[in-house]
Amino acid sequence: MARTTAGTVGRGARRALSRTHRHAARAARRGIELPELPRRRRVPGEVWAVAMVRDELDVLPAVLDHLERQGVDRVLVSDNGSTDGTLEELRARAADGRLLLALDREPAYHQAAKMSLLAHAAGRAGADWVVPFDADELWFADSGLLADRLRSLDADVAGARMTNVFPRRGGGWVADREPHWHGKVAFRAHRLAQLHQGNHGVDRPGARSAAPPLRVAHLPWRSPEQVARKVRQGADAYSGVRPVGTLGGHWRSLARASDDELVAEWEALLDGHGSEGMHWYPRGDLVDADPTTWTTWDPDGVLERVEAPGEAP
């Protein structure tokens, strides 16, 4: 286990004080209407999952059911203008108590600020651990159930190794044996915690797990229609982020592709290929795997242990 350095804490403070962050944080506060939440002290061992979503009805219900099976106590989801039935699905789940629904009317993709706001809301409501997930991610532990594994940790920040999963021609899924170079994080709630864009890191005081104890199966591309929608919506959402910088560069690049070019990219994915422009594309050996049916990580051992880039054995 490694302690965070003063530099890490200082970086978070500088980020929070920067003009860009302050603008994004104000936009998030103005745009997101939180549900009524209790004000409680931290409840040891209570695990919350938080997410911001838009038009993910094809995958989100399975992801939410999976979180429940993984022992997560509460789920807080912010909907950003869905029109495909996602909002109605979330409202139904909120009505029967299965999740807490926030509404986000800010179109710009201030993801780090919005997710940090949701994490802080969960912390004020009693969360011990916060799992920041995307609608296309299935979270697991390296062994056992996700919530149980988090409760067993002495660390304050837990890394997650991410495996990309792609559709297979004829149906089903294949997993890339080579982990994606960007991982994810879960962390104990803290008033100073600031998530990075993409939920790939967090600035937070405390101890970090020496090796990633968590796993994420990522299903970024699921149909030709979803590819086109995600690309166009992603580029549009990033158009409202200032300064432009390099954030969302892959979305802007993909958005310049024609519909026919995106269909060609989809066809290449079905054949186990893909271009760097797709950002998430097959990089290593592909194996048949369907994480949507898993309760524990890789129960059949189809994914050999592969070190992620820059990761110590």
C-alpha cells in the first residue's frame, strides 16, 4: 500500500483553484438537480455507486442490476437529457427505491466536475466508498464481490484494471486479453476528493492500494446506431467545454467521420479489428467472454494475467 504524496494533494488543490475547474464546478452546480438525500455521518462499509448517463438504455439496466448483485448499497445516477427511454427507466427504478435520480440540464461535458459533485453528495449522505461508474462498465473485484472487497481494504483509493469487450460477428462478445492502459478508481468519500476526467484517477489524501484490487469490463461499442449516436453526442457535449485543449479529442476526431465511415469502423470491430481513431479497439488477443453473465471476475479463467502498461508485477 502506498501513501499519497504531498504533490498529489497539492495537485488536487491547484486543480480545484484553477479557473477552468471553477467554471466547470459552477456549471455542474447550476445544472444538476440532486434528489433529496439524507445528511448522515459516514457509515463504515457503505458502498455507493455514482454515474452520469445519456441515452444508454441498451446497456444501463444490465449494469444497474449487476451493481445490485455486487452488493452495492446505493446508486446515484444523473441523467443528462436522455430521449431513448433511459430517463423513464431511471424514474421507474427511483420510484421503487432501487436508485436515486438526479437531473442534469448542463449540456457541456464537465465530467470531472459533475462526477465529483455526485461523489460529494454521496459522501454527505453517509457513503464510505464511492464507485464512479459509466453506463457501459461492469465493475468486479479481483476476487469475491465488489462491495465485500472494498470493505476489506485498508486503502482509501482502490485502482481498477479495465478490460475492453467488443461485439462478435454473429452475436456474443469477445474480451481483449490486453488491459486498457487507462484504469479506473474507487475511493473512500472525502470532501477534498476531485475526480479526473474519465474517472481514471482521483486527487484525495490517504493511502492507495499497491496493486489494483478491482476489475472493469468495458463495453464501449454495441451497435452501429449506438456508435453513431455516441460519437455525435460526445463531440457535441465536448463543444461546450472551455478551454478546448486535448480533452475529448477522440470524440471530435470521430465526429468528422461520415455515417458510412462509422459503419465501416463497426464492421471492422466485428472482425476483431479497429482503428486508433475509435480509441477503444482490439489491441491484443481476443477470447470469447460474456461479462454480462459473470458474478465474479473471469470465472472460467479465459483471461490470462497480463500486466497493464506501467504496472508492476
